[in-house]
Amino acid sequence: MENPGEPVDPARKTWMSLLATAPGARLLQLWQAYGGQPDFNWLRPPEIGGVMVRGRMGGTGAPFNLGEMTVTRCSVVLNDGTVGHGYVQGRDKPRAQAAAVIDALMQTSAAPAVRRAILEPLTTARQASRQDRAAKAAATKVEFFTMVRGED
């Protein structure tokens, strides 16, 4: 959670969102292939819990509680003092750990290598998935038109 006085880094929000929503198997595969796993200490070991998901609807956008969702979170600190956090949907401790360490590495000089090896392939896969979903939706699109009947 952000502290109210701290500025929000839009790039960090983007990569944390990508790590949180990436398919677990693919994230762990890329993380293993990266091979540059640093030493770290736990600030918060992976733990499973629940969060309340809220939605908005209606003309006023009034919030309502949609339901609960299971999440796994953890926090790490690298040997140089850089802190990383990982929050992922579901019960996946290895994925949360990988997300936290990747978050920490993205704040260090290793960021370009991590971006090339992990974030760019995840981004490409996400874009391909969105395009595929959009193409499937477009194929079911129905266009309605009205013909003039000629009566005056």
C-alpha cells in the first residue's frame, strides 16, 4: 500500500500489475530462465489471505462489495537494501516470491536485463491475448440496420 506522502512511480505500477496478473507458470518459467536470482531476506514471507473486492455501478458509481478474493503476498529486501513486494491472485507462494524479487530488481541496475528477460515477454503475451480476445469478440458482432419501406 502506498504512503499518502510518497510519489507514485507509474512505471512501477505498470510492472507490478503485469507481475500480479501474469500466468503463474509463464512467470516462473521466465524467472527460472533469467538465472540471476539474488540473495534476499524476508520482510514478510509469502502468506495467503483474502481481500474484499469492490465494484461500482449505476449512474452515481456508488461502490458496493462484490465479494472476497484470495491473494498471496510477500515482501523481500535485497542485500543492498532494496525492498520488493509481490501480490498475486490465488494461493501461489512461489509466484508471489518471484514477483517480489523481480519488483526489487526492477529498482536496481539489473532493471534493463530483467525487463528484457521477463517483463517484455509477459507484455507481448498479454497484448497477444488481448488481441485474440478482441478478434473473437469482433467475430460475434452483429450489425443492425433499418431499411426504408418506401411509404410516404
